[in-house]
Amino acid sequence: MSLPLLDPLANENAAAAIGRCRDSKSGPVLIAGGGIGGLAAALALARRGIPSHVLERRGAFSEDGAGIQIGPNGTRILRELGVAEALRPHVGEPEALSVRDGRSGIELARMPLGRWMAERHGAPYWVAHRRDLHEALAQAVRSEPLIAVSFDFDVSEVAYADGLVGVADATGVAWSGRALIGADGVWSKLRGMLFDPAKPQFSGKSAARSVIPIADLPADFQRNETTIWLFADAHVVHYPICGGRELAMVVVLGDQHQSSDWSAPVPPFWIQQNMPQCAAPLQALILAAPSWKRWALHTLPTPQEWTRGPIALLGDAAHPVLPFFAQGAVMALEDAMVVADRLAARPEDVASALLSYAGLRRPRVSAVARASQRNGSIYHLSGAAARARNFVLRHTPPQRLMARYDWLYGWTADQA
């Protein structure tokens, strides 16, 4: 989609911010959004000597959610950003991925993680509470002199001219910089303003999450492993987080209730009523969950463009990914590294640097999005197709099953 240039006169406060600062070389990179992607981008830029200014619409850093899986392609980045050691005490490093039939409880496959994964890819496979990952990034941001942070700032105006970009909020507060990165999530305001007005579309499925103290659970659920239970049109995944003290659980179900709420409380009986008939141990685990929060799963085609002059999108704002491949947050981490590398390599031509970033990232994130959709379809098969899937899982060597994802976990920033 071809878009006209912004008229700075139609965005008076943002244009005024440009007028107050005419030095595009020393200006910071503005980052709209203080989530995982935005904070990682700020840190990646700082590691390359580039100042940034994070603009967070909320009054403080706050990351909701529960469990998050971070493959070697993500933990490698956390190490490079200098946050891995702070996060390490709060993570789990599961030894295996157990895939089970949800109705019978029979294990279909047991694939290696742990030492096998770390040795194969040079970085571990971690599971963590999303809150802990966000806090590790936030702590690093607070201690970095090249990063400024402003809270209670919700971008409502954007203008750019002469190599500078300006933003303003509804109160007239304005900032300027050499570039603007929109890291404001799947419901990105900047994407709608500047690139594509299309709204995310409800997928017909929702996910509900809960966290349970592991000490309260039977021994079968205290194992250091990630487990996926497969059903027709549903699945459950759980793994230890918070240094092995808690179990994060996510249930994905068919649903008709569309919402943009990321943390809508739902009563336990909603999960119990909507779950298919399941194996007794899993049923007991679901009953043990004290509370649940639900979010509707949405899809959105990647915009034809996600850069425009000195402006670019990052993470879910650019390419939302369904959560069937455990890669949404990691794709934002990868984006952060690549956009920082490109801006460092072409400091005199920000627009060209951002175009290069988008061109490098599009094939990768498109492949991950397709793989996630494919995983979701495979997880939720029924009848003869499910039996064929189960046969393949039971009779394929586990290492061969995991080796199919070398292209995913083996990624490094210097490959971009």
C-alpha cells in the first residue's frame, strides 16, 4: 500500500518537536512501547553506542502474562544484551519436551531439550515467567545512561522532516529523534496510523493461563520438562518457571468470545466446561488451578510495508504470530538485534537502514508465522489425521524430530 508523506503542519505538536532539534546525528531513537521488544531494542541500540528514548503509555513498566518459552535463538540474544545472568535464577531449563495424547495420557514422543539443545545450538532453552523476563530487561534499561524513559506517553501525533521524526501525545507533550520504532504490540496504534488500518481478526480460539505452586502438585507434574497434551481443536501446555517453584499452564480452546483484553479473568468452571474429555492426571491439574486469565487469539497479515522514512515497526506491531510455536517474544528480540545492527551500520541514512532491517526480517518472520499456523493445525487434528500424526510422533527418532527446528533455534544476528 502506497502512503503519502505526513504533512507536519497537520501534526503541529510533533512538528514543533522537530523544530526544536535540528541535529539528526545525535538525536535519540524514539521507541513507542516499553514491552519486551521495545526494551530489547533500547538495550541493543545502547550496546552499539546509540541513544534511545522509550515512550511507555502506562504509568510504570508492567508486563502481564504467565509462562514464556525462550529458545536458543532468544537466550543467545539475552546473553548479548547483558540480561541473561540476571534472569537465570528465575528460569527453568527443561530436560525434555513430552508430547501426550490428551484423552488417554499416553506419551507420543519425548524430545530432547536441556543439555542436548544447549550443545547443539550453543545456548540453552529456557522457560520463564513473562514478568521475570520483562523485569530483567527493565533493570538493565534503568542502569543504562544511553536510554531515557518517559511514562504516561501515548503517541497521538507523528511528523517527520529533514531526517528527524517528532511525536506528541494528546496533552501536547512532544519529543523528537533520528528515528521512531513502533513496538506497541498486536493492537499497535502506530501501525494503524501510519501503515495499515486493518484490525486484528479473531481466530475463533482463545488461550487461558494459570500459575500453580509446584509443591502443591503430584510428583508427575514436578518433573523438569515441558509437556503438551493434544486434543481435537484444543491443546494444553505446561512447564516449570520461577526457578522451578511454579508451573505455568496454558489451555487453548475453540471459543466464540472475541475481545482485545489480554488478561480477562475467567472462572475455573469455564475451563472445565469447555475442555474435552481428558486423562485423569491432566483433569486433576486443571482442577488445581486457583484462577485463570483468558485472551482471545487474533491473526493479522503482515503489512506490505512496515517502514516509512525514519519510522519502522517491530515485534507484534509488525508481524503478530499465533502462540503455537513459542516464538512471538523471541521474534521481537531478533528484530531488536537486527534493527540496531542496521542503524549502527548506516548512521547517515536512517531510512535506508530501516528498509534494510525490514527486508532482512520479512522472510524470517513469515516463515515463523507459517510454522506457527501449521503447528496449531497439527496440534488440533482429529480422527484419522490425528492417528497418523500420533504414529509419526511415536516412530520418529526424537533427535530427528527436534533437528527439524535447527533453522529456527540456530539463528544468530550475523545471519541477518
